[in-house]
Amino acid sequence: MITSDTLKNVLIKYLNLEDITADEIDDKDPLFGDEGIGLDSVDSIELVLAIEKEFGVKINDSKQYDVIFASIENLLKYINDSNNS
């Protein structure tokens, strides 16, 4: 089972979030937009590739991106659910 700290550290590493630590990211913070982490559409591509590389989870259903990538909490649930199925 992947922990939120593990996921946060992967995000920091792959998205070059040098000015932020895992402790500063709340699990409920939005990943995209002006609030929360503030990722953009270019980051979304990198994020999908990082999730596939680090956790072996493919995110194929683009219709569910808004839900999956709403927060660390949602993304973590998707990754752990995918690894357990």
C-alpha cells in the first residue's frame, strides 16, 4: 500500500517542486489551479508518466481525470485501489 508521503515525494521529484516539502502538502489540497499545489496541464502529463513508472498504474480513463487528480487523497486512493485489483 502506497502512503501519502511516498506519493508526495514522487510528485516533488518528478515535477521539480523544489520549493515545497511533503509536510507542506495537505492530502486534501487541490493538485491543479491556483490553490493547493498549483499544477498545470504540462504537469499533468508528467504526473501520469510518473504514476505509471513509480507505481505501475495506468490512468486510461480521461473522463475520470477530474476526480482522480482532484487531490492527493483521490490520487492515492486510485493508485492503491488499482494495485489491489
